[in-house]
Amino acid sequence: MSKLNPQQQTAVKTIDVPLLVLAGAGSGKTRVITEKIAYLIKQGLPARHIAALTFTNKAAREMKARVTKLLDDKALRGLRISTFHSLGLDILRKEHKTLQYKSGISLFDEQDKITLLKNLITHSQVNYDIDAVNLYATQIGQWKNAFMTPEQALQQADIADQENAMLYAEYARSLKAYNAVDFDDLILLPVLLLQQNPAILEKWQNKIRYLLVDEYQDTNITQYQLVKLLVGKLGKFTVVGDDDQSIYAWRGAQPENLAQLQKDYVRLKVIKLEQNYRSYGRILKVANRLIANNSHVFAKKLWSDMMFGEPLRVLSHKNDLEEAKQIVSEIVHHKFKTGASYGDYAILYRGNHQSRLFERSLREHDVPYFINGSTSFFAYAEIKDILSYLKLFVNQDDDAAFLRVVNTPRREIGPSTLEKLGAYANARHISLFSACTEMGLKQKLSATAVSRLQKFCEWTQKTSAAMQTGDIFAEMERFIQQINYPQWIQENSNTQKAAERKMKNIAELTEWLQRLAKSDATEDKSLDEIVAKIQLMDILDRNQDEQADEQVSLMTLHAAKGLEFPHVFLIGIEEDILPHQNSIETDNIEEERRLAYVGITRAQRTCTFSYCTHRKRYGDISETEPSRFLAELPEEDLEWVGKQKLDKAEQKARGKANLAHLKAMLS
């Protein structure tokens, strides 16, 4: 506590009134939350009655690690530090009977959601547009995040939205029949449950007697409802947030939730954390000047007692190819001059497509790099399909695996059949697979539908037995051919190249599983053991973003939030990129300005802006304009490098750096 500044100490010790901590970038908000958890426990509140919620597994892990340094395991027993969605899933699993679900609720990810919607559209009597499936999925997610049930959506929808609302209702019915929920349900369903069941609400309020929420500006309407229900009228909570870093409106985030607290809790206390421990003073001055152009409910100004630092540089390039070459050259030169490590540099951009030229240039210079937020290998549809088959071979009661593969490739088993199967299985409290073999199913489905389901189940059991007793990987290759999966890939790929890439991914998966089968064992692992290992892949994947080490980091501005780097390059600072064209057209410039602010405040020592005068788009070269945000920055704190030629000494130094780097590559 003695190492906290006065504002941080006050935030930690304020426990008798609802508290909003406005924590600017780099102001030590995580430290405040972890110190407050320790303080609450020392004040006599058992850890099992404290919950801290955040938005990512990584943030939750970091918080847990910090708390364990403050108190021993015994004092921390029962403490909950998790994401919102993890808490929601826990509530659903514990209260599934009240919600009329059976145990073992399946969780649908975004790809599962799209697959189900496609099936519903294909077999529906309503003339839905299959090409708009992603738009339907987005709209359904927005309704759930806005705390709107299918019934409410149907009541409130105008003529244009009626079709979307009907599909939402069909989708919700199918999920329930499959004993499944999607990501957005993990908040919506617990809120509905707690609202409609006072006894269950009281039980959870008694469990969680003090609630801490991180990144509060990122909460949506439904998450705010969950917080309100859990803390009750007493308002035993601390929420920490920064309206200047609210950059997830497209995900339903409502920075207005910060202001709403003042209306809902008249005793609310507001404490501002404005001292920044990350960035040099000049970087903060520039960031403050930029964000001052936004409207504010709560005004704040970041400051630092570190050195002021050098001007922020602005680089101009004739095109995007030159931009990539020049910035990689800048990194090589700066590293040589200062003795820094490649891990000290980050290249931040508005959209993932901007990374391609930088990757090429980094490879050409043999500079190691790491792309944060790129698609996980295990998130590809073809990988998930094959892994779901393996999971079903090991455990026929895995409903999520069953639903993913029962009609992939197509076996003429449509969503109507599966919905009736799901309703029957729910009523009998058995798995979907078990329901297929019951005599009573013939009362609910046609003989043809039952025959198709039973044929699939018989094949599954036969293949499972062969894989359990024979050569796992020979049988794996055999079943992939048996189900005509290569042909399915061909039919569902836009190009031949895409189909080949997907089959290559499956070959890579097989090789990986073979290595897994032989690792850490004197004899090969069984199929059960291999599948058990697969369950850990999600954890391995999540940890991947921590493996940047001695590599230049490439990532979107959204992905950069919460991170920091000694040297930051913000690229493509142009109109229609930052601010994005969609934001200009929808008059949402303030969120784009917050995104630029987040980018600047990632920098600890140096920050460089980069823009092009011409950029290649859709195969054509078009003229571009520097972003309006550059004009909002204090001129005296910028150095416009592209507008003047390098002096001879600087040219010589750069040549020397590049020569040294070339020698290092050759050696």
C-alpha cells in the first residue's frame, strides 16, 4: 500500500460506497484492483465472497498472478477472478434445471453459430438470403447484447427487421433443443434467470458480496444488467474504466454505462487516476491534446513524472510499398543505434490487411516478427470438423461434437430433424447420440429420418472401435476418405487454392497428432489420451499471444489495447483508414479518435506516425490524404521527417546500420 499514490490508496480503501475509478492509460488500474482484493480480505471479508471480472483470459490470469504475490493460498481460497462469460457459464451450469436445460450444456462458438444459421436458412420455408448469413449472425448478437429476447425482437422489429427477428426465434429454439448456448447467451440467460427467480438472485448475491469490474467502459447493456443484479441495492462494488479507451462499439460496448452509474447509484464516489507510469511526458501531451477533441462526461488529463522525451515523428511515403520498406529500415537502424531488442518495437494498424506488406519486408530483412490476433490454426473449420469426429469417437455423449459432424458432410439430416431429436433427448435427459437408438424416437420423427440418424450412429461406433483397437492414424485417414471429406472441401471452397490449403491443414493436423501420440511416453498414447490432450489446445492457443519475445510485434489497434512497447509505429494514418471510411460515413469519429489515442498511449519512449500520399486499393493506385487526427496534434511536439531530406550524417549512420545488419544476416 505504501507504494501506491494517494489516489490509488483512496481507491483501495473506499469500500463502504459504490466506487467508479476513472483510470487513464498506464495509471496502474490492475494494481489497484489486486491491492483492493487483498485489502478486502484483510478487512475480514472471506475471499469466497469476492469476485473480480474482466474481459479476457489473459487479463484474468495476470490479475490472479498478482494477487497470489500479496496473500497466501489459504487466504485466497474461493476467490473468483474470471471473465464475464466464465461467470455466466458457471451460473448456467449450476442453475441449468431452472432454465430447463440438462447438465453438460454445449457451447457454440461463432463458426458453430454460422453453421446452424446456414442449416436453418437452407431448410426454412421463409425465403432467407443465405449470402446474408453473417449479417443475420451479427444482428442476433447485437440483440442479445442489447438485452433483447427473440419475443421482444419480433415485437419491436420494423418490416425490414422482421425476417431477422424470425430467424433469431428459430435459432434460439434450435439452440435450446440441442441443449446448447452461444457466447452471447452466457450473459443474457443468467440475467433473465436472476431477474425471474428472486431466490436464485439472493443466493448469488450472498455468494458475491463484493464485485470488482475491470475495463468497465467495454460493458454492454446486458453485462451492465448482470452487474446491477449481482450487487443489488447495497452497491458493494468497484468498477474501473476509462471512457477514452472505449473502442468496442461494434461489439456492443457502451461507454455511457460509466455515466449511467451516477444515475443508478446516488452515493457513487468517483476517483480519477491520472498519473501515468508508462509513457514519457511528450507522448502524454500529444495524446491529451488529441482526445480533448472528444466530448467528455468525466474530464481527466494524464501526466507523468518521467522525462519529457523527444518529438513524435511523422513519416510520409509515396506509396504503401515504400511505407513498409522505410519503417522496417527505421527499426533496423534504431535497433543498431540504441542496442534495443526487436521485442521493443510494435507496428500498429487499423485493419489486418495492412500487415501483408510489412510481413514481406520484415522477411526480406530477416527481422523476426510476431502477428498478434491472427487466426488460430485450431479455429479453422476443417480442423474443428476432424477434431469433433475424434471427440465423438471417444465420447458419444459429446453433444457439441455430434451436432458439428452429424451433417458434415451432408447426410440429409436437416435442422428440423435435429430440433426434434434435441427436444426428445432433453425430455429423456439423455445425449443426442443415445436418443438416436431409442424406440420412442420413431414417434417423433419419420422412419427415413430415424434410419439416417441410426446409420450415422452405427458408422460412428464401428469407426470408434476400429480406432481404439487398430492403427489410429491409418483409421483416421480411412474415415476421412469414407465420409468423402476431400470432396466436401472442394464443394465448399471458393477456389481450388483454398481447397488445397484446407487439405494441407488436415495433413498438418494429422502430423501434429502423431507427434502428440509419441511425446512423453515409452509407448504410443491411446485415442482417449490424445483427445484429452486436445482439450488443452485452447489453453496453448491463448498463451500464444505471450510468445512475442525477441520479435517485432504486428497487431491491430484493437488488439494492442492493454499492451505497451518502448517504440511504437502507427501506420496508415490517413483519411478512410484512421478514421475508417465507415466511421466517417456513420459520423462515429469519436470512437476512431479514441482508437488513435489508444495507439499513442501504447508507446513508452518513442511514437512514430506514418502515412502515404498514394495507396493501392482493389488493384488501383489512389491518392490519399493525411488523417485529420494529425492536424489535431500540437505542432511543436511533432517532427515531420518526410518533408525534409536526411542530412549527410544521418544518411551515413543509416547506411552503416544497414551494412551491419546485412553482415549479421550473412553470418
